[in-house]
Amino acid sequence: MPDYRDFYYPLNVLLHVLTLEEGDVRHLHYGLFDRPDQTIGAAQDRASARILSQLPPPPARILDVGSGLGTTLARLVHLGYDALGITPDANQVALIRKRYGNLPLECVRFEDLRADTPFDVALFHESTQYIDSEALFVKAEQIAKSVLVLDEFAMRPIEGLHRYDEFLAAAQGHHFSKVMDEDVSDQAAPTVDYFVPRLPRFRQRLIDDIGVTNAQIDDLIDSGKRYRDRYRNGDYGYRFLRFENASRITTA
């Protein structure tokens, strides 16, 4: 039985597709492709490298919000950062512990994290979508000097994702100034194209191994096609953002 079988749907499905196709999986997030023939694993590694490149040097204190499979958190610790990973999913915590041992990790929502120890950077790699934008920056204002985000947004008033303009307004409303904004939509969009043809190909294995239904797989296929169209139409976008807290919280 896959270790990630009880992850929230559809993450468990997407992880199993990656495992069946690639033989291994290190990341839960989109890749950033720099050429058409690049493997998804290499593209995901490239995305991780991009976000790590924007961190201050070790031993800066880094909060990894939504630690997923633990790959980024393990990398941060290996590089010498004073890092803490958080996720509200006990299944993710168990898998990270199994893969990497006793990493600095807590099973807690970002909104509920204690505010007594500030961080140099709060890092959100595809985790902002699970947190209300206003609540995110309320907490970030209390605990983080900088906020670093690599994630997708609705660029127009359309369902499915957090609104980009509302996210920026929430940041501004809590004294965060935007100091970097890169549109990497074209590099991220091929990730959607990767999954659309593979979901029907692995349908029976997904049903047998993960316990999902035909209807759930059909929903994911339809959702993937809508996602693909919305990226092509510019309704959805993928952004690399950095914000600085004007209150200039310093670490202890």
C-alpha cells in the first residue's frame, strides 16, 4: 500500500501517477520547465532551486509552510538553516518522519502557529491556496520578516483559485511590500499537460491502489482540461513573489 494512500484527494492520486510513471516522487508541487523534453522531476527540482535561491544565507530562520513530502525541509536542514516545517496533515508528518527521520516538524496550521519566535522568511511553495489570504498575512505580520511565495492564482474574477489582486491587497493591508513579482506561468503550465493523459492510462491502478472511484478520476481529468484552458487564456497564472514586512521584525 502506498505511504501516501491516505493523503487528501487529489494529492494521493497525483502522487501515485508520478510514482507509477517516474518510479519515485520527491515533490508535491508543479515543475518549472525550461525545455519541452525536460522530465517532470527535473522541472520540480528546478522550481525548488528557484525558491531556495531567494533565501538569505544560512543559518537564517526559515518557516517551511506546507512541508508536503519533506524534501525542501530536509534540504534546508542539510544546508544549515534554522528551519521549521509545518503541515496540518498528520499523514504527511508520518511520511516525512519515515523518509527523513527526526526533522524539525510540527503538525499545525499556519494560522495556529505560536507567535513567540519570529522567522526571517515564511516560505509558501503552493501552500497559499489552502489558507485564507487575509488570515495568512495576519499571522505573517506577527512572525515573519519576509514572505516568499511560489504558487498559482486566479488573475481574473474566476472560481477555483485565490484571486491574485486580493492576495496582494491582503499583503499590503498588513504592511508587506511586494519587492519581487515574476510571472512563471509558461514554465509551470506544462505540469498540467503532464497529468491529463496519464490519469486515464493509470485509471485501474489508481482505483486498485489508492481506493478512488471512476467518478473522482473523471473529475480530475475534466478539471485538468479546464486548468489547461485557463492557463492558456490567462485566467490562471503562476507567480513567484517576495514580500518584506515594513515593521522589520528581527530574529532573536
